[in-house]
Amino acid sequence: MKKVNLLTAAVTAALLSTSAMAVEFNGYMRAGTGISGNSGSDVSVNKNGIGRLGNENDNYSEFGLAQDLQTGEVNWRLESMIASAVDGNQGWEDGQFNVAQFAVKANGIFDFDKEATLWAGKTYYQRKDIHITDFYYLNTSGTGGGIENLSVGNQKLSLAVIQDGETDDSASFTFDARLANIGLWSDANLEIALAYNYANEKGGKSEAADDGVLVTGILQQGLSIGFNQTVLQFGTSGYGQQMAGFGGGGYYTRGTDAQNDATGYRLINWGVISMGDSWEMGHQLSFHAGQDIGGTFKDSSISTGQQFDTSQYSVVVRPMYKWTDSMRTVFEAGYNAGDRIAEGGAQKEDFGNAKFTVAQAWSMGSSFWARPEIRVYGSYILDTENDNAFGSGTDTSDTEYVVGIQAEAWW
């Protein structure tokens, strides 16, 4: 009983010494259903490459709670988030639940730099994404710790170490360094990011996969009618494999030497602009290339042991017309195509998809980013290479259409 009393007194004293602000509730959700011509319900085909509007077949939600506690000039922020992903095809269903974030972030704790933040725990770490394709082109999120926004002149330096998986032979970690707010010309700035993934081998064991490096440069240009961003990335080994596709650094292949010789790069341009009072448009343009990628071809159930070179490109545009402050018509067209060529050219495969969607939407505001939004949509999706993109088990169906309704919100 005495220990309980002492603990109660300590907690009470701690609470009395802080100024507690209201609990913050934040999150994201999307949910809906559709009827398709061949697949039954919703379909989702290569949304990173051809766009997500009318091309999602799941219910996804994030529920976040955060609390700010003030002690003098130091703000202690406690962040938590539960994420859930389910098929959404019945009223009660088991699904994936994950503690996506659970971290403590202390701002103002360093006397030499009051703008810097010390953090530890599990967090979404400075993720970079393109909303219309749900493409996270830089995402090293996970469990770890670091310092954010250290002042280096007018620039901001962030350093972090984040764990990235474990195998029988090793534990994998990512060292992440970023320098942001590098001023260029008017309304333009540059951010440079370096991710180094390395293996901490377990006693007496050896990790087959080489370490990898991912370098990213992000040029942000503010415009009077919106913004534009140009991204250049280069990766080696496991990161090379990801740059050749739509990976963002959130995983790293360990336990195999298949990607040790891989290199890859990609060039991305995206943004959102206003075209008068009634029109806004978002876009994604990207080119990806990789050399000596280890993997499989579509007619192989296991790794062939061959390496291949690959290249692909993606074009997605989402214009919308605003009828009123709450009603708009949204269009989205996307095309993604590429090829893989095995060593010596002995084997080659082409791949590609295309999509066109029309949605009538109602939102809380007229902005491109206004949410919540309820949309009724129709989509036509094309598998340009007839390679079973719709999961029918055969290569006979190369087109699909779907009509549906979906809600999306963030807060």
C-alpha cells in the first residue's frame, strides 16, 4: 500500500507541474464499395502507376490521439495511432490492426537550439508522398529515435536511426539524414535526404544481402497558382530494386544476395495547380530504371537466379471542375508501361496498365484538398499486356470496369 501511495503522489506531482492541453484527435479514412464487370466487387490495379481514384478495393483507417504537455519552455508531445486495413466486404470482419505510431517528441529541450526536437518511439518519419497515386516515394518510418530540425544556418538538419526488420542472421537498421530548407531562387527550396540501410549480424552468422544507400533530392517550387515538386532518387542494392519500381525505402530485402548488384534511379515531377476559379489539377510524371535487379519473371514461380534490367514510366492526371463550393466533377486518367530484359536478352516481358475514371463528388469545401469527400465513380481499367492484372487466374481478361461509391477524409 505504501508503494502505491508513493506512486500516486509522484504522478499527482508530475501532473500538477505541467500544463496539459486538450487531447488532439487526428486520422484518415477511406471506405466504399463497387460493382465490377468481371471481378465481382471493387478492384485495385497498380494504383501507384495509374492513379487511385476509383481504383481501391479496401477500407483503410488511422485513428490518432496526441497530447501536448508543457514544462517551462519544453513541449512534450505524446503521439499514438492505430491503423486498420480490411477488405470491407461485410459488416463485421477481422482485419489487420497495427500500432502505427507510439512516440514521445520533446521540442525546446536543447538550450542551444530551441527549434530542435528530440524523439524516440515508433513514428511516421517525415514521409513524402503523392496523394493521387498513394505513392510514398520516401518513407523510412518505424521504431527508433533521433533529432529533428537542428539549425544549420538557415537550413534544418534531421538525424535518425530506425530499425528495419530482422532475419535469422541479422537485424537491419536505417540511418536517415536530411537537410531541408536549402534556399534557391524565389519561392524555391531544396531538401536532400540520405538513407543508409545496414545489417547488424548476429553472433556466428553472416548476412547475405549487401548494405544499401538511397539518395534523394527534392526541389520544391511554389507557384502563384499552386506548387510543383521535382524529385531525383538513386539507390543501390535493396534500394536499387525499389527505385526501379514504386518502393520508398520502407523495407529492405535481407537474407538473399539477389539484389547485391542492383542499382536504380527515378525522376518524378508532381504538383497541384489552379486553372481559373473553377478548375484545379494534380499530376504525376515519373520515369524509373534499374540494372542488375534480381527477381522473377511472370512464368516463374521462384527466382530464376537471373538478373534483369528494367525501365518504366507513369503519367497520371486528375483535373476537377467545381460546380459549387461543395460539389465537383473529378476526372482521372493514368498510364504506366515498361519492360524487363534478362541478362543477355534471352527473356523479356512487357508490362502496363491504363485507367480512366469519372467521379461526381461532394466535399467540405472547394479546394483540391478539401475533405471529407463522398464520391460516386465509374472506372475503366485496361491491362495493356494481358498479364492477369485482375487476378482471374487466366490471361484472357484484359479489361475491367467498376462503378462504386467511396468516402475519404482526414482530420
